[in-house]
Amino acid sequence: MSFVTLVFAIAAFALFGLATDEHHQRRLGKRPDIATKKRLRIAAWVLIVAAFPPALMASGGVFGPILWAGMLMLGAGIVFLILNLAPAGRIDKAWRKQ
């Protein structure tokens, strides 16, 4: 269950990252509109909340919240490294001009 918590945390912070103009532009080739940003942020918060019950099931009521907080920090670190250090991929120059 701690793996599920980590997957949810990584997905949540990836959505938070893609809700920013710079990362969205770099990864998807266009800037997000306001509605898209809002949907991405809401989905990210839902995943953060959804990561809590598996952490409780994995470690119980005492250490579950600690596991949850640790997995959130690990997920944030992983996503930070991926979004900032991994190559963005090849997007055709004609696509970027649009």
C-alpha cells in the first residue's frame, strides 16, 4: 500500500507541475488556459487526499500520517527532478510556433 501512496504522490505533483505555464509549455508544447490549470490543480489535490488512506492501511494510525508525509516529499522530489532535469522531448519547431 505504500507503493500506491507513492504513485498517487508522484501523479499529484506531476499535475501540479503541469499546471504551471513553463512546464506545460515545455512538456506539451502549449500554454494551458485558466480552466485547464484549475482542473489540473483540483485533480492534484484529490490525489494528495487519496494517498492518505493507503498510507494508513500500510502503517496504521500512528505511523500512517508519517508515511504519507514522507511519500509526499519523495514524490515531490522525484517530480521536481523529472520536470527540471529530464529532456523535454522533441517537439517539431512548426508545432511550437502555433
